[in-house]
Amino acid sequence: MKKLFTNLLAFTSIALMMLASCKKDESNKVVANVGKAGTLAATNLAPELTKPTAANVAVTLSWPATPVTGYKAPITYTLQLVKKDSSFSSTSEKEVSLSALTKTFTVGELNTLLTSMNLSYDDISQVQVRLKSSAAANLAATYSNVIILSVKPYQQVGYVYAPGSYQSPQSDKQWKPATADSLKSENNDGKYEGIIGFAAGRLDFKITSKKDWDHTNYGDGGAGKLSTTGGNLLAPSAGLFDISININPGVNTITFRPIYWSIIGDATPGGWGGDTDMTFDADLNTWTVTAPLIGGKQMKFRYDHGWDINLGGTPATLTNGGANIDVATSGTYKIVLNLNTNTFTSTKL
């Protein structure tokens, strides 16, 4: 009995020692405390964004390290962006994870980020930016001050539109920006180009910045110039034209370059060294020429006096780079090229 009591006393002593040790360990546990995030600063609060300057620096954001006391837990930094007057918890919020105390955005990088926020391409938007500092998942994050960026992202490719009487022989289908041909700017740099066909008597048009009449519109400023207060623009004549405009401030110019389909070959008046141009019908999208041809020889159709686009084959099937077209007998022919169906007819007169 005495031995049993002695053993019980020893076990109780050990248990009390272990409990005391646990309490001591708990009291000595080191806990991480994350301090307030430092001041977020920007080198430029209104960066200008243009496609030609996509590789340039738009803005550099910087901040001091967020202090941590106790256990030195690693800090993760995240930039948060949201439209002004929206909540940072809204679905429009964008986040950028970071591994340093600074972040430099190029124009192109910032433009891509802002485009994903569905900001206007036409008006300056204001975007709230703050820094989130966080450590372990069970610790509350801290946030920096909020800065405001005033920005207008650019479209990668730009368009303007050319409503006018050329659009249709029917008056109720003319002057419709929503269905008008467009001019394209590959670099969205204010320089646009496009091809438009004009019919005789329907040469007038204007340029609109959108598919409506409610934004910036350009008319004739005289001497090859565009003006926002000018009258209708006029193509030089009926035909197909490569139209180029430059609407950068202080420039505002427009030029017309005629382009053609023609016949060429040793069966044609110009041989393989010279084009015989065809006449364009803007409404039918056909080209016509009446010319003497030499039997037993060949011809082709080619675009804009070059070989990049040339049609050959049979009257029922023309393909780019197709075979030369044989002319059976000499005579004067009326030839009609139909670009809607890539076919042609050849009628001996």
C-alpha cells in the first residue's frame, strides 16, 4: 500500500511539472504583429497613354516596408485598383501581386490593366489605388493611403467611319454611320486609312469618330484639310480610292489615291509590262474594260498595278495567283470582272 502511494505521488509530481512547463511555453510564444502599411506614392498621377509610347514608363509606385514586430513573418504586397466611387470589395477591383517595394508600369502594361477594368476610351477616368500588406492567413491585412490616377486607356486598333451618299443608290440607306465603311488606324495614332468606292453623282461623305453623329465629325476644311465645322467631303471622281486621314492636333489632312483593277498579259494592249485599267462600278462591285485582245496569247487580272493580288483561272473560277487566261481569237472584247463572285465574262464585240 505504501509503495502504491509513493508511485501515485511521483506521477502527480511529474504531471504538475509538465503542466507548469506547458504554461511557461505558452507564455513565451512569439506572435507576429503587422503594422500599418506605409505611404503609397506615385511618380505621375496623370500618365498619358498612347500606343506609340507603349514601351515607355507610365508610372512608378513605391512604398516603405510594412513593419512587423514579434515573429518576423514575411509580408506579401498587393496593389488594388478600382474605379473612383466604387468599393474596393467590388467585382471591378483589380489586383497586382508584388515582390518588391516598388512597381513600375510601362504605358502598355498599364493600358492592358486599365482596359480590363472597362474604362472609357473617350474620356479620362479616375482610378483609386491602394497597397494591401498581409502576412499569415490568420492575421488581418493592413492598407495604405489611397491615391487617384487620372487615365484614359487607348484602343489597340482605332477606327473612324465615313457615312455618305456613296453607301447606296437608295436615299434612305445613305448617310448612315452605323453601316458606313471605316478607316483603320493600326497604331491608333490618329492616322487612318481605308478603301472606299464611289459612284458617279454620289461622291460626298463625312468622317465620324463613332458610329453615330453624336461625337466628333469632320468635313471639308479646304486644300486637303479636315475641319469639324466644314461641309461635306468630296471624292475626286467616281472610282475606288485609298483614303488616308491624319486627325492629330494641328494636322487634320485627307488624301485620296485612286486604285485599280486592270488586265495585263501578252494578249492585252500593254503586254506583260503594262496595265490596261478597268472602270469601277461602286454599286455592283464590278470592273469593266473594252479592249482589243490578241488570239493565241494570255492575260490576267491584277489589283493596284502590282502582283501581290492577281486573279487567274477560268471565267467561272478565279483565284489569287491562278493560271493565265487563254484568249482564243483576236478581237475587241468587253470584259466584266465580278469581285462578289470572283468570276468574269468576256464578250467579243
